Amino acid sequence: MDKIDVIGQIEEELTWRLEELNFLKNQLSVINKEDDKLRYRKSLVVMLYSCYEGFCKSAFQIYIKMINSQALLRSEVNLHIRTSSLHEMFLEYGNESKKDERFKRSLPEDNKLHKYSRQITFVEEFNNFLTEQVYISDSIVDTESNLKPAVLKKILYRLGFPFEEIDISEATINKLLNYRNSIAHGSQKIGIKEIDYESLESDVKKLMNNVRVIIINAIQDDLFLEII
């Protein structure tokens, strides 16, 4: 995949979501009563969260798809990408129901022995793993129903981004989640004032743009490759 095309896909993901949000926000102009506007802004907050989570998930998945399309070997990518590409394999070797056939009948419940057997097999195959092509499953980008700061950091970490050096605006994410959850749970009954919504929307847009820049910079700088 061409870098320009990939970056264009990420830009488009952000653009259409913000356009949809703006379309819904513009409906406020036809609402006359202030109480109705307060209530309507609650739906805008829910949409704002959807934009944030949806964009982050889609943008990271586009990044993964680009890496997968490069036909790179595991030995050619950085440690985090290499490890993420082995995710399904780690699950298989960690599967406690998988027994060593040599001891399956005589020692079926010796979990330590069977775990050691799986580890031996993994080590035996390790050099082969490094010569295989990288493929990362979309499941690596798990937003866990609530894309909290810690969850976003986990995704960044798994994909090899220097998450400790990145400003992910934790205060903004927490504020958005608090509003969204209050609305969902019914405690935000009276609605949301214009000044509060505008401040929240501005901060969330900055956050999404920050994520956009982080991923685009990684694409342009080949962050996913092993530094030799």
C-alpha cells in the first residue's frame, strides 16, 4: 500500500466523522426552546464519543493493514510489532487444554509439565517464526467498550508507539467518558449547556487530531521497522 493512499484513508476517516457530527450539531439551529437544546446536546456528546472511539479504532486498523500489506518478515519489524504478530500463536501455546501427546494419558493433569512442553515447542520453532511474514490481527486494537486513557495507551504500546512520550490528553478522555456515562446511566438529566459542550467538543477534536498526527508520523518515519 502506498503511504500517500494510507494517509489519505486516515484523513478521510476523521473527515467524514466530523462532518457527520457537524451535521447533527447544525440541527440545533431549528430547535427554539433552550430546554430542548440542553437535552439535544446530550445526544451530541454520545455522538462525540462515537467519533473519538470509532476514529481511533479505524485509524489504528488502517495502520495495521498497511503493515500487513508490506510482506515484511518478523525479523524486519520492531519488537512490539513482531510480538503483536505472534498474538494468536501466544494464545495457542498458552492454551492449557493443549497436552503433550507423550504424557497425555499417563500424566493428563500435570499442568506444569504440559506447559513446559508447549514452551519447548515454541522455542524450537522460534527461528522459523522470525522468517515468516508479519500479520497482525485487528483484535490487537481492542477498545474494550470504553476507550479510556489506559486502554488507548495499551493499543499504542502493542503497536510500538512511544506512548510514554505522547500526550494523549487524559483529562479530555476522562471528561468525555464521564459525560457519556452520566448520560447513559441517566444521572445527566437536565442536559448540557452550550459553553460546556463547545469546550468538550473542541478538546476531543484536538485529541483526535493528535492521534491522527501520531499515526501519520509513524507511517512517514517507518516506525514499525526494526532499527538496524
